[in-house]
Amino acid sequence: MKKFTSLLILFVSLTSISQNQNVNYEYDLLGRLKCINYTDNKKVKYTYDLVSNRLQSISGDLFYLDIKVFLQGSFNGSIMNSYPNQENIPSQNPFTEYPWFYNGIESVNASQNSNIVDWVLVELRQTSGDATTALPDSVIAQQAGFLLKDGKVICLDGLNLLQFNVQVTQNLYLVIRHKNHLGIMSSIPLVLQNNTYTYDFTTSSTKYHGGSAGCIELRAGVWGMIAGDVDANGIVDAYDKEKWDTQAGKSDYNIADVNLDDDVDNLDKNDFWINTLGFYSQIPGDSIPNIGNVPTGGLTAFYPFNGNANDESLNGWNGNIIGAVLTNDRFGKVDSAFYFNPGIPCKIVTQFPGIMGSRSRTISFWQTSENTQGVSMSYGAGTSYPTTPGCTFLMAAGKNINNQTTIVGIDLRYGGIAYVTPDTTSSWHHYIIIVPDKPSPATQDIIVYRDGIKMTTLYQNWGNVLINTLSGLNFTIGQFVNSANFSGKLDDIRIYNRALNESEINALYHEGGW
């Protein structure tokens, strides 16, 4: 008894060092120590009975969580598809390793419910402030559970709601994580009713901390967790594609199986990853992607379209607006982009002559596109030097001449290159065109990026001519010599007199938290 009591007192002393107010002692009528009560930093009370030599009780607030949430990858238009091969769902929760390092030991011998979609990790955070103060050090409990196809999260018996035993004295926020969807957190504190906290993430983007940046609309009025974070680093980026590459073609339970159909295939990449590139976790304290600073070295002209067409590179290459009208940009900011209507020929003619000859250059721009053969921007020889190959520089992103394939390309006169893009261009996309720094660059040397990803699927490479841009037509936005009128929106056009590197390209794509 003396040895046990000494060890117990030593344990309590060590765990409560500098916070002795969390420990109290109970004595019997003869003044003998009867039990020790210890309250940890999560407000859970432990009672050690020295008579029976055992931990007598653990007391907190016993409550249930009634949660509803959808995964984008499994959503079928009304609910989610259950995992097709339930026997392949692992018996051990998948969150014990990087990046979760969850120390729970939840496991089952067999699937308890045929409606199970997958494992999820539920986390509770307690803070006296608003959602922005619900940082990792405010976590008071975690528990792995099963997500059902109707969006309910249940415990491992396959039937009942998750149960917690932890004392709640402040605002309680709910975090949910999944193996290949971005984590989410409630935007407001949970409310206790009848011993149950209820929260439905599916009804509005306002239910999510970060709003529409932290979720995705699955159909009108229905919202869910964003798919595509295959490496679970908190952002959907090129590294997720690399992870997908290593598992493509595999069956069974894999982290790259984004739509959770028991196969890793092109559906995971083309239906989800491509469309969610750039989204990242809005959970406070999650690592914000290191997108770096927008590059300024070598910036020769910059048209942010902040209510006008002025060049903000300080070089003064301002633009003359003809027909184009101001509109909302990709963030919804009013009068911060230009719309070009092909029915009313529109263009912005700048005073910038462009980067000439074979010099290295980078053109960065954001656009939507509604038409077939419109030119996004152009400069160079124009109609001069009609027989000189490589003397002009036209950039376009839209449908090809047959209106069947979406492409992005560059025409240099008697030569050009175009790549197939993975989807339509009716929404905002970021494009980078690079002429590398090398002797006598040619058509085939031009590098194209779309939404931070290097284009590799070639549509056509015609007339591999040397790049030799000649003067004649100043940098013009929206058409080429009064023809090939562009239809759509353009914004944030930058021209550099050098080739940007991948980190700089990534910074431009993620500018403003995109």
C-alpha cells in the first residue's frame, strides 16, 4: 500500500507541477488520506481511491455528437455512395500516421454497417473566443468514427452517435478530417440540447469556417468537404497529382482513391483533383501553404485592372480601353477585371511594345473564355512582315476551330504550339506562357502552365520556327489586328523580361489566397 500510494502521489505531483490548484485530497474521519482528485487541462476529473488501490472514476460532461457532412468524392447528387467493397475498409482507423498522428486505438473486427462510406476523424476544440481562436492547443478530444452515406457520423458499433466524456466550459467548435478531403471546422460554436450537440455542414457554406473557401457546393444548396488532398497536407496542389501517379491503376483501399469507388483511376484525377486545385484548409492553425511572394523582379508591365487599364509596374505602359467593360474579378471584387463582348469588338491597346526578338519572357494572366478562336492578347509584327516566320506573338485559351477540344496555345506566324486543357474554360483559370532563357528558342521550347500545372498533353505543334518577335503592334488585349475577338473576362496580366521558376509560378497562381 505504501509503495502504491507513494507512486500515485508522485504521479499526481509530476502531472500537476506548477498547477497544484488542480489537485485536492480527501481524508477519512481519522485524518488518513482516502483519495486524490486530479483535474487535467481538459477539465476532466480523475479520482484515485487509495483504499481499493485503483482509479475510481473519470468524470466530465457526457454528451453525444449528431453530425451531418458530405464528401465531394462520394456524393452522387442526393447522398453519398457507400464504399463498394465494405470488406476492404481497414479495421484500424487510418489516422495514426502522418499528418494526423492520432493516438486513438479504434478498430473493429468487421464492417458493422453496409452503409459506411469511410473513416473520419472528429475533433473538438474549446476556446473563450470566436472560431479564429480555436487553434490546435484548444483541442480537448478526438475520436475516429464511421461516415454513413446519409452524412451521419457514428461510433464503431455501426449504429449509435459518437459519445464524449469531457468537460465543456467554453465555446465548442467541431473539426472533421478525412484521408483525402480537406478538413473542415464549424463556423460557430456548437449548442447543447438534450445532452447532444447537433451540427449539419450540408445546408450552407456559412456553416464552414472560411465560408465558400472551406467547402464546395455539390448541388444547389448542398455543400460538402473538398476532394483532392491526396497527400493530406492541407492544400490541393501538384503534389497530390504525384501521389495519384504512384497509385494509379490500383484497386482496394488507397489514399488516392478520391471518389472512394475502390479504384485509383482517371476519374479521381479528372473529376476532382483538377477542379479543386488551389483550395486549402481553412482550419485555424493548419499549415497555410507556402505560396511565397508574388515575383516582381523583371516585371515590365502589369495590368491589375483596378477600375482602369493602367500599367502598375511604374513603367507607364497604360492601356486605352475600347469597348471592354469592367466586371467582377475571380474573388468577386467589383470593377476589378474586364469583360470582352465579341458582339461589340473590344480591345485594350497598351503603350507597351512587348518583349522583342528571341529574348526570354513570361506572360501571366487570368481569364474565362466563352468563344472558339478569340485571341486573349497579342503583340509583335501584326500585319507587317507577312512572310517572316516567328515574328508575332499571339496567346489564346479556348475552344479549337471545331469547337470540340479546349486548348491553350501560342501562334508565332508559320509556327505555333497548343496543348489540350482538361476542362472547359468558362470559369477562372490562370495561364503562364514562358519563353526560356536559351540560345535561339523555338516553338517547341515554349512552356505553358495552367493553374500552376505544366501542360503536357500536346494538341498540335506546327511549324517549329525560331522565336523572333518584331515590332509593329503594341501589346493588345482582347484581339489581333481588329480580328479574332476574344469573348470572356481577363485580369491580372503581367509581363516579365525573364523566365519565372516554379515557385514563382505557384506564388502567382495562389495570389490572394486562391
